[in-house]
Amino acid sequence: PCDPWNPDGFRDRLHAARRLSWKKHPALFLPALRRLCSGVGVAVIIARTPKGCPASGATRFLSERKAMMVLSFRYRSDDQFWFTFFHEAGHLLLHGRDALFVEDGGEVTSEEEREANAFAEAMILSPNRMEEFERLRLDKNSIMQFARSVGVAPGLVVGQLQYRKRIPPSRLNGLKRRYEWDQIS
């Protein structure tokens, strides 16, 4: 059950969702995330993908009053989960109600995907802090301090540093949270 779709309310609630990234356990943040979203017309579903399916998330409007966001926890890490959440939120806010978006982790091929990626990056890093992010020292303490100051968990900052190739994928992964399926479901 959801209240009616409210795009302005959803956009406002995304800032509260960012703070949920600090909660360590999915049993704490998933119910809160679902409540935040259902109050503005978005049903959040967690569904493990079938074997061989590369999807990380999907969105679509079920009706004029209700949207659905499906998240797969594909990589079972906080940076991937929250990036996918904000990416899918971007699709709901930026793109038409008639579209279906399924994210498979592959190369970005459409303008809509690039826009959703940019939306997710802005939600994680805060556009007014990008210059600071670009100058960020690449050590644990600096990343922790920056993450705290922008209001997201440090794993999300590490994920963005890795994505932008400022650090290799093998570096600073200890700042990311990893989840097991029994924690998620």
C-alpha cells in the first residue's frame, strides 16, 4: 500500500534516504526506506535476480498514483545498493510515466541512463561539494570525514572514487558494507 504519487515529496524524502545509508543493517534501513517511499507513492521491492540475470534495479509506474522500484542487491554492497536506489529514483523523477527502466550494470547507452547516473551521483556527493570531492585525499580518514560531512556512508564515497578511477577497485573496500542474503530477506 502506498499514498498517491507525489514527485515533490519523493524528491524531498531522498535527503532522508541518504542518511539511512549510515545504518549498518538492512533490517534497520529497509523498513525505514520503504516507509519513506510509500508515503509518496513509491513501492520499494527487494527481489533477488534469477541466476544469470544482470539486473540491479528496475522502475515503472503501476498507475497514475503509484510507482514501483525493484532493487536486487545484486552486488550486496552499500555503494552499489544506494547508487542503484538513487539511479532508479532519478528515472522516476526525470523520465516519463510510460517508460520501464531495467538496470543491468552494463555500459550506459541512452541519454536517460546518463541522466539517472548523474542524478544518483549528485544525490551521493552533493553538487556543491564536487570541488572538494575532486581534491579529496585518498586515505581512510579523509574519506570518512568527507562522507560524514555530506551525510552518506563512507562506502558510497569509495564507490564513487572507484567508479571515477581515482582509486583502483581493490582499494579501500574495507569502508564498504557487505551484506549476506539472510540479512536482506
